[in-house]
Amino acid sequence: MANLKNEEIIEALKVKTLLELKELVDMMKEEFGVDPSAVAVAAPGAAQEDEEPSEVTVTLTNPGQKKIGVIKVVRELTGLGLKEAKALVDSAPAPIKEEIDPEEAESIKEKIEEAGGEVEIK
């Protein structure tokens, strides 16, 4: 196997579609037994529990009665295709976006709730 530099890997990832990247993450989960999106290293003096987190995850907890509207908003927010966005909404509770700033999370929450869905921010 070729010994690729990190920069070469990043350049190769830039040409992948969102769906191809999701499949790659799924393959990494299976191959290594870990979720690469869930790995975090706490630095000394990391944020205390009473501090606002710098990165949060927005999770769709319930698509509500107007599922089509929620699917449209999820597509807009994630760039997923119709099939993938529908699968994400159908699998609720499911993360919509991970490791984003709290302000963006609040904006996403407003859009999903306006479409009729329910969202949790952690």
C-alpha cells in the first residue's frame, strides 16, 4: 500500500461527493470499529460543564406531521439528495449536522421547527 501524505489524502477527499464521503465514514466505522466523527481529544483546561460548548450537534428528534417540508429543509441544510435526505428524516432521531457552532445550530433548529419538525441541540 502506498504511504500517502495527509495533504494527498485531503486533496483526494476534496473531489468526493457528500454521499461518497458518508460511505467512506461508514467503511471506517466498520473497518476500525470507531466512529471518526465522534472522536474528540480533550486538551488540558478544556471547557467546563457550565461553559457554553464551542461545537454542538443538531439532531432531528421528530419529523412531525409535515415530513415533506422537513425533508426539503434537510436537503437545503446538508446538500444531500432527495433519497438520502428522506432516509435521514425517516431514521429520526438522527444527527443533521455535527460539530457546528451554537449560532448555526440555533438557525438550523428554527428552520426545522418552522417546517414542522422537532430538533435537539447537544
